[in-house]
Amino acid sequence: MHTKLIIVEGLPGFGKSTTASLIHDSLRENNRNAELILEGNLDHPADYDGVACFNQMEFESLLLNSGDFKDIFTKRVEKKGNDYLLPYRKIMNEHGSFSDELMNTIFKHDIYELPLDQNIELITDKWAEFAEQAFREDKTYVFECCFIQNPVTVGMVKYGEEQEKVMDYVLKLENIIERLNPVLFYVDQDDLEFSFRKAYKERPKEWSSGFIDYYTNQGYGKEHGYEGFEGTLKVLRARSAMEAEIVEALKINKVKVNNSGYEMEQYKFIILDQLNLFGVLK
């Protein structure tokens, strides 16, 4: 069976989106039916972005306090078992912002704000649904992150969980996608600090301040007393070490690609060589 899933992982600023786009372009140039799913896609087939989860009582309480959004929430909520899944980011994009009070209530139920065990259950179920769908399709999906990054970020960075639990989370996902004959491209850089400083300068201040806040004011960073930019770097180094061990433990086809030079043409040849090596383009 040909490869139906290619996953691109790596730290912020290392070139995940560039790599994923190059892989997608290469597939299309070789007449392969391919779909690129970048980080932040609100229609992600294997992940939840901007989705809140409520039980029945919580959702009914939300409706009582949702004002003009009551009918919209009622129409747009998706019920799965005992869970009520609300795509609140898509609703905001289509119908406008919520009040601060309503937004705060919903955000507390964001799937990546829930307790880790609940997050794991919801995310693994979503991946299982995707794997079942993708297995039947004649298509190769290219995912930017979410396979390693999201479990490590929510498990280690947010909740300060031990490596064993985070690794077990990723290995559960690996078991789900094995039938898709996946390939993992892990994007590496020689100098983590240089790459992160580059991303910090080039990206909007809102991203930079939010990133530092997330990495230092909860979980791993808070437990170790890390602060500011330098503290964020320390968390990133710890994350890098954990991800290296996770990648080593994975049994799926995988390769580390070095993007330190930021030389597009040379990097494209490296990507093509690896795609050919794994037989993806055949």
C-alpha cells in the first residue's frame, strides 16, 4: 500500500510549514492526489483546533447564557456519545466575536484546556476516525505537526507530565495510523536558539508574547521557575530532548532532515531524495 499520511514535526521556527509545503508540491508534481493540512486548520481531519467540549449539563448552561448565539450554538454543536463539541472559532469567524464573559466560559472547555486524560481520549478518538477514513481514500495527507507537537505541548509544557505518559500518548497515535503506511519527517536545526530568535523577530508580537506566556506560566516552565525569553528557551531545549527520545522510540518510517541553511533549492532536493527513498513517489 502506498503512503497515505506524511507527518512533519519539529520545533517552532525550524521550517515545518515550508517542509510540509515542499512535500505536498512534490507529490502533486508527481501526479499524486495529496492534501496539505497546516497548523491552525479549523477543519483538521485528525485534530481539534478551536473546538470546545461540554457534557449535556454544561452545554445547557452555556445556552442559557449565550444570548444571541443560542440558536447558532444549538445548530452547530456536534454530539458524540456524551460529548457536545462546539466549533467556536469557526462560529466567531462567521458570526463575530463573543463577549469576554462568554469567551472565557467557552475557552475553559477548549479541548486543549481540558485535563490531560480527557484530552487524550478525545484526540485519540479523532485520530481513529481519520485513520478509518483515510485508509479508504486514494489520497496522501500531509500534516504539519499535531502528531508529536500537540501531545508534548499539552502534556509536558502545559501540565508538566512525565515523559513516560507523553510518550505513551504519541505511541497510541502511532498505533492508530500504522495502517496508513505513514512517514515522519522531523525537521531539525543546528542552533535552536538562533532559529527561535529568528521566529521571535519575524512573527507578530501577539504570537511571541503568547508563546512565552504559554511556555513559562504553567506546567514545566512554572515548576522550574523559568521566565521570559531565556526561560522559554530552556523549556524548548527540554521539549527538544523529549521529542528526540519519542522519535527514536517510533517504529514507523521516519527521517530527520536538517534545515539549518534555509537554502530552499538544496533543501528541496533533500526532501525529494527522502520521498524517493521511502517509495512515496512511486
